[in-house]
Amino acid sequence: MSLIETPYLLFLGDAPDQLAAKVAQGIKDWRPEYAVGQYRMEGCKADLGLPEMNLATAKAAGCKTLVIGVANRGGVISQAWKKVLIMALEEGFDLASGLHNLLRDEEDLVAVAKACGRQLHDVRVPTVDYPIANGVKRTGKRMLAVGTDCSVGKMYTALCMEKEMRARGMKATFRATGQTGILITGDGVPLDAVIADFMAGAVEWLTPDNDADHWDLIEGQGSLFHVSYSGVTMALVHGGQPDALVLCHEPTRAHMRGLPGYQLPGLDALRDLALQVAKVANPACKVVGISINTQNMPEAEARAYLAKVEAEMGLPTTDPFRFGAEKLVDALAAI
């Protein structure tokens, strides 16, 4: 993948809710210097709080790349977006996308990009011939964030922990496994685009031998309880061979993301299943803490909920983005 030019104009399209714009939200929160403005179409229900820009104002502000900041079900490029994407190319922007539906497979976009001398960046394309996993124990330490559902804060948990660990002088590396993480860090494995037999091997490749006191903080994907995306989670658990698991949960969900007929499991169920599966590859694995995404809760309610979960589960519990990752890092340091 060639270098994506920054800064970005974040395209929110017609996102139906805030969570659908999680790619753009992640870039805004973790690389604010790249996030100059947002472009929203009519009917868009997401808002990053960035300056509203059209293509001309974004160009004048120095934006180089229009990033599709929407993660919709199935990862498709909506036909409703095409007019804007084509205009962006004609105005001199490159395009970047992490969707399954690739920019390079859209003949009209390819033709316009070629005519205008612009670049199409598909982040969700494996660029390495990954091996099949061998299960051999690697040096160094690894933490994996696992969730009760999709989009509950697994990436944010790992990034918050990395920031806190580096502030303490600890050796830590965030390992991106999805489109948003790759756009934030510039590196990683687009795991859900890897052929199934090679997914666990890709995670082994991503988290190689390292110093004994170095922690790889692996971005989680999906959920063992999500009937659509459990396969990618299993590959992370076995390929990552984690020494530590952090449980991630969003308590205000009415049902699993995209699955109205399925309720979220309890944290105790996640703890038991994830640990059982993790011990297949690393019998020494431990559940060390809990990360709660409290963004939809008032502060007093959020703090009360965290205290309740910590008392019930007997594990350090926090919202690492809102209240800090110190508790979770303390738990890792104790291993």
C-alpha cells in the first residue's frame, strides 16, 4: 500500500448513526492532526464536531485525501456516494477506503482517477503472503481485547493502554488488525480480508518474537458471541496466543450490532468462553481487567456502573478513553 497523503477530509456520507462513522471517529480521536474537516451528505446522522466542508473549502484548507469514514454492514461503496467520490477525484483529492467493496474494483472511479492522476487507496487489502499458524510459543508478551459485541471499544482500549504504557516508559506496541487501526497507525493486518485458513497465521506474523518485557497490544475484532463475525475473533485468540485478555463491553446496547434477534452476553460469559478458548494456545493466559464503553452514559451513572462491575467481577474496571487506562496497565505490569 502506497503512502496515503495527509491531512484528510473525512467523508461521513449518509451514515445512519454515530457508530456507523467509527472509522472517521477513530481517526479524529487518535490522529486529530490529520482530521481537518467532515463532509456529510443529506440525511447523515453522524457528526464528529469537525468543521463542515465541501470539496472546495477542504482543498483550500490543505486536505489531500478524502477518507471514507463509514463502516457499513458488508463494507459496500454506496451508489449514493459515487457523485461525491468522482467529484473529489476531479478536484484533486486521492481516495482512501477500508471497505470490503474495493475502490479499485469500481470501474468509474478507476477511470476518473487515472484521467486525473489521483491515487485510490484500499486499506482492506492484504499485502503479505501470510503463513498458516503453527502455534509455536513466541517471546515477549501479548494482550488481546475481546468484546461482548462488535464496535464496543476494543481498538480504543488497546490504544489507550499503549499511550499509558509508553508514558510510563514501558515497551508497548499497538497492533492494528482492522481498517481504522491501520489508517491511524499506517501499519497492520486487515484481518477480516485474509483468507480464513491464514488468519491465525497473519496474527502470528503481526506479533513476532520480541523482548521479554515488551507488550503487543492486539486490536480485537468481532466477538466470539457474534454469529456474523466470530471467526475473525477466534483467529485473534489462537494466533495472538495472548498472555492477558481485557474484556470490552458497551452496556447500553439493546441487541448485538446488526442482529436484532440476539442479546449481548454477560461479562461473566465472555470471561469464561474467551479464557477457555485462549488457553488452547496459551495455558497461562489470564483475564486481567474490564474496559467499559460509557460514552452513552452520564458521568455519575458511568462511574457507578464501573464500580458495580468491578465489585461483581473482581477485576479492575474502567472506561480507558474517558477515565484513563491506569488500572488496566497496572494489571499488565503485575503479570
